Amino acid sequence: MRLELRNIEKSFGEKRVLSGVSLTAEGGKAFGLLGRNGAGKTTSIRILMNVFPADSGEVLFDGAPIDYKRVRFGYLPEERGLYPKKKIIDQLVYFAELKGMSRSAAVKSVDYWLSRLGMAEYRGKRLDTLSKGNQQKIQLITALAHDPQIIILDEPFSGLDPVNAMLLKDVVKEEIAKGKIVLFSSHQMNYIEEFCDSIAILNGGGVALAGELHDIKRNYPRNRLVVRSESAEAIAARLGEACAPFEDGGLIVTLPSPEEKGRVMRELTENYDIDEIKVFEPSLNDIFVEYAGGGM
């Protein structure tokens, strides 16, 4: 499967919100849609889901204009949208039926997901009796119960403790392994970096950077090494100004050119007890700050 936004333009009154946004996400991979507040992420998602139309441009699925009657979307919004006073089973089945499932199929699927997420004991409870993290898991079931082809997750880890975050990670990886398109929108760069093969960073309504995350990182100058060693002080004294402190007691060594890295790596490993030595690559957080136009 292949999902594309092609040259999307959108204005609200005099305000231009999206300017020629083009994105591509593929089945079996996770795609990260990033940007500061107001960059155009939410508008892009709403156009993608046909909440409202673009002024111009196309949404394509497998190379053809998307047929919203045939393509199933699952959406986990950042803000919860369920009914706090209603029984969990009743509203989960209701939402699954709205998305085209028969009642029997909806009940079966909802019960599967309640069990998968460790929530079966809350089947007949009201939503407002649950913790914030468990409410997030119930909201997730509304996005998955109808077996969508495209899953959009907006800040999915919000409110989850480490155990539930690990459970959600496993579920997302399972959906990706089924060949589905998974689109993340989040400010938690560690999760985007862990899951996403490709990213797009929006800034001012346009795409500031897009592509495979691995390729983006490799396009940065590769003339710095990260070194961790019990002999850090001796290494720093030997290399002088080329060496600077790095996080967690490591060192970062700046080389005259990328071609020098092999020689310097050999020199250090032959003369010192090295725990780790590798080419420095920027974190996704570093890349985001550079292209999103300022701090988080």
C-alpha cells in the first residue's frame, strides 16, 4: 500500500495553512509527521481523512485518488473523544459498527482488543472510572477494532506509564508487520526515532525536510566520532582541541575530514581500552530543532 499527499494547498480565509505539502507513506512502515504547533500537521491529517477538502492537490492511495468508501482509517486523536458516562463495551461496539462492522463482528473484535490490552475486566465499566492511561488504551481500541488499512496516531503515548507504553509499542509493531500504513504525529522524538522509517517535518505550512530517517542522518557531515572509554582524560589530552566532552562522560572528536575516521579509530583502539567508538549522528531531536524553526 502507498499513501500520498500531493501538492496540498489549504487556506482559511486570508490565512494560508498549507503550501504545496507532499508526503508519501508506505505499508509495512511507520511514517512520522512532525512540526511545531501551528505548522500544519493537524490540517494535513484532517485533509487526509476527508474531514474537509484541500483547496487544491490530491490524496492518492496506490496511485489513484483515494476512495474513502473503501479505504479504512483508524484514528487515535490527541484529545479523547469518548463518552465518559457510557459503558466501555457499548461505545466500542457502537464505534466499530459506525465503521462498517456487523454487530457480531464488532463484539468479537472489541473483546479481542480488550483482552490484548489487558482491559477485559473493564468491559462493563463506565469510561470515567478508568485511569488516564487506561482511557487512552480504550481510545486506541476505537482506532483498531475495525481492522483499518491506515492507522493515524496523534501523541499515542500520552498518559501511559512505562509498562503500558511497552504494550502499545508491541501492538504498533504488530500492525506494522501486517503491512499497514502507520502514521505518527508526536513531539516525543524518542518514539518517532524508534518506530519511523520515514519522516516529514512541517514548518510554516510547507515541508521543510522529508525522507528516510537513516538517509537524512547519513547526509550530515561524518567527520565526528563519539568515544567512550575509561581513558577519556588521556585521550582528551592527546587529541587536544579536536576533542570535547560529550554526554554521559563520553568524548566527541572532530576530524579534519571524514576520510580520517578509519585512521583515528584504529589509532584509538590500538592505544586505549575503548568501550565504544562510532561516527556521530544527530538525534531526531537535533534535526527537528534545526528544521522546525526553533526550540521545542
